[in-house]
Amino acid sequence: MPGNPVDAVIGTLQQSTTLTPQQILSLKASLGYTNGPITTQFFQFVANVFSGNFGTSIQYYPTPAINIIMQSIVWTVLLFGIALILSFLIGNYLGLRSAHKRGSASDSFTSVISLFLYSFPYFWMALLFLFFLSIEFHIFPEAGAYNHLLSPSSPSYYLSVVTHIILPLATLIIASYGAWYLGMRNNTIATLNDDYLKYAEMAGLRKSTIVDYSKKNAILPNLTGFALSLGNIISGGILVEMVFSYPGLGFDIYNAVINEDFPVLETSFLLIIISVLVANFIMDLLYYRLDPRIREG
Amino acid sequence: MDSNIDNGEIIQTIHAPAKQGSSTNFLTKFLSNRYLFSGSVIIIAVVIFALYGYFFPPYNPSATFASNLQPSSAHLLGTNYFGNDILSDFMVSIIPTLEIALIGAALALLVAVVVGLFGGYFSGMKNELLAFFINVFLLIPGLPLAIVISSGLEASHSNLGVLSLAIVIIVTGWAFGARTIRAQAMSIAGRDYIRFIKHTGESDFRIIFREVLPSLLSYIGYVFTNLIIFAILLETSLLFLGLGNESIISLGSILYFANNYDAILLGEWWWFIPPGLTIAIIGVGFGLMSLGLDTIANPTLRTYKNAKKFEREKRQPEKNHLHESSNEES
């Protein structure tokens, strides 16, 4: 990344007071900027992380980086969590339905529409929603996560949180449910060719029972994908949060890149990677309980 | 794992006749696959429009007029903040957008095929290590990584231009393809006929390129189309965030300028709707192609309608044959 962000901090501080060379040196040290090679600086960061020190933010000097991220992570968890769960449910439900009606008009229609929405760039869909629903028709608020004028305990504050989250949420769900839909549709069609379901059909079981039997096996690959897709939704979320100025982690990452705020970047990446790893670990444990076949192996 | 083995067996049976078949056989196969056909038609239409726009834009995209003009007969999509004709700017940008995505996707595919093929063919420690490596790359969220790489490259090697975007696409995209190809290569490599060829003393290199690679072609096509979609979305996202070189001409940069010069607040829909819609249409075209290639790779996915048609076609020659034989008798 260009330049040296520490010099920028020193520059802004020197506008108000004059700094002695000793003060500059200690400032550099406190920002983690030593003259050593970049690997030494990196290991210094890693060592600091284990003692709970994630560094000081450069754009909001002297706020610690972790404080900035803690403020925004609530919004991100709220937005991404709801988006992930809803898109998973919607996509799998539609996929299951399509697979059982495959070849029909409704199957083709849903497939093409899902594919179309799935190919939309996240940020462009966000721009469209912003343009049509908040700027042209004023149905939803334009930016932020809540109304600044309301006190955080009143019921109208919670209402403003809901109205602010609808557009980013809708963008994330519409742009990401297609992957679940296509996956579930393919898996169900493959499962329907299995002998046990052919037998169920021949034995004259009710259609709803067959759907029930097929979904349990068909959903397994999508469940593995659930944890992996966390990375995908974070990527989409960065763009969506930026367009709607939603004060989450993605917005932080974007601002940190623009302002060369390395400590905030490093800390948010660390948190993202840890959360993706933990989610995968939990999913592996759950998978063991969900699929009896792998327990024997 | 079970389903992979099934697919592998089916692929074998599919590809065996294809080797002997003529080019007309391929053509009928291509035309009868409605997803592949409609996807290709969309892409060809976009490319023709893009080529026309690239060489014959209504105005020189850098010519300036009055700024922020509304759409009119002289400027079908108006002019932007800088006074450039938006339609010309848009038409000229499609080819470079596709070019970056294709270069990036092709290079990522190359890495994915090499890693996937060798990783899937050779078993043992190396394979396990490779699988671990692929999984690590799959876990890292793509866009944050891409943001860091591209802003880093932009700072240290600002002369790379388009190539820096291609590098970002390779680093963040190869793992998806490598995983798909590796899984299929593994199931093929475990087959009896491959083991038999190995016993005849054929070199591993030859087996990989003569036997394993041809039977994975439809998977490779599937991975390639998906990589192109991924590349276009990643490229336009990065440029939209303002992280690429600003001089790069692309649909993403148009959206970046539209967003930064308040096209949305001013209601200038003609500035940001055409580029985004084009990205979506290109995505749909390649998406349909990937669905079509997926049904070739996994015949179980074929819809009921096609299956019936297939049976009808299969029965047809038998009838003709009976007919001919009865003629001979008379």
C-alpha cells in the first residue's frame, strides 16, 4: 500500500503541537512502526494479539483498532446472520420444490429467474434498490443503520433499525439465495435417482413423504457449503454495506483500505478468518451428528 | 464421494462414443442442450454488440460536451459529470471488461487444471497436503483478500494495470476450480482402465493428458464458465470500490464514477443502469452455459422431458431397421 500511514498521523499531530524527535520515535513504536524488516513487524503484531493488543487505529488515532471493530461488529452479525439464514431457507425450499417438478414451466421459470438474480453484481443491485426505493419513492431510509435522532431505548429506535436493515438485507438475500437454489435442485435430482426413492415411488408412497425422504439426503452438501459461504456473504456484505453506508465491518474494511489503516484491517481480517474457521469446525461436528454414515468410518 | 464415482462411470460411457463421433454429433448435442445453446446465443449477441460499440461508438468517448445532459436524440444516454457521451463510454467499455475477465479466468483455470489433475491423480502425502492448501484458499473470503492484494499491487507495481486485476482473479479464483477438478480426477484415476494402462508401463504424464484430461473436458468447461462469472463480478466490484487503476476502462469504472458523482442522488439512471445490466446479462449467459455443461457432465441432472426425447430417439433407429429388413424380405 502506498506511503507510510504513520507519517500521516505525525503530520496531523504536528499541525497542532510541535513534536520532539523522542516523541516521534515513541509514537512510531506505539503504532507498531519500527525500522526492522516487515517480517519482524508482523511477528510483533502476532505477539501483541496474544496479549490482547490489536494496535491503534490510524484514521481514528488514538482509538484502539479493536474498539472500532467492536462497535460495528454488532451490525454486521445482525445483517449477515439474518441474510445467511433466510437465503439458505429460501434457496433450499425453492430448490427442493423445483427438483420435484423438474421439467415443468414453474421449474424453468424459477431456474432462469434465480440464475438471473444470482448473476447480478451485489453492488449494482444495492444501487438499484437505493435508487428506486429510497431516493425516488422514499419508502426506505437512504443510509446508516438507525435514526441518529432517537434515543437507543425507545420503541421507535428499534423500528428505525428494522427499516434501515430491510434494503441491505433484501440485496444480500436476493443476490445469494441462487447458489443454494441451484445446489439443492441438483442434489435433489441426483437423490431422486437413488434406489430407495425409486422403491418409495413404486410402493406408492405419498408425494409429500417422498419429498420428505429426499430432502434429508439432498441437503447434506448444502450444509457443508453453509459454513464455506460465510466468506462469500462477507465479500458481498462489504459492497452492500458500502453502498448503503451501513456501519458494519465491511464499511470499516473499506474505510481502512482508503485511509491505510493497517491495524483495523489486520484485526478485521483476523476476526473474519477466525469466525469462518470456527463456523467450519462447528459444521464438521454437526455433520457428524446429521449424517450417520460417516460415523462408522 | 459415492456420487462422484457414479458420475465418473457415466462420464466414461458418455465420452467413449464421443471419441468416435463426428463433428455433426457434437453439433446436435450442442443444439439439443437448451441451456448451453441459449447461453451461447446471449454471449455471442453481447460480444457482437460490444465489438460494434468498441469500433464504432457514436462519439469519441473522451470528447466533451455540456455536463450532466439528459438523454436526448443527440445523446441517447445523456452525458456524464465530465461531459462525456455516456452511450459511447458504455459501448467502448464492454470489450475491455470481458478481456480482463477472460484473461484472469483462463489463467486461473490453468492453475486449477494443473493443480487439480496432478493432485487428483497422485495419491499420498502430496495429495493430502494439496487438498489442505485448496481448502485454506477456499476458506479465505475472496473480496477482502482481493482488496488487499489489489491495493498492494497498485502501490508497488502501478504500471501493471490490467495485469494486476488478472493476478487478483487468479489468486482468489483458482481454489474453487482446483477442488472440482481434483475430485473428478481422483475418481477417474481410481478406475480399472487407468490401473490397467499403468500396468502396461505408460508414463504418468501421458496417462494424465491422454486419458484423464479428455474425460474431464465438460467439467473443465463448467469450471471455466464459473470462473468467468466470478472474474467479471470480482473485477467490476474492485473497480467499483475504486481499487483498480483509475485509467482502466471497464464497466466497473463507469459504475465507480457514477456512484462518486452522485448519479443516484441526481436520478441519472441512464448512467448506472446500462453497465450493471450488461454485467448481469453476461453473467446469465455464462451461467446458462455452465448449467448446460453441468448437465453434460452429470447426465442424472437431465430433465424428464429430455429423457423422454432421448428414449424416443433411441427407439427410432430400431424401427427403421425393422422396416428395412421387412423391405428386404419382400
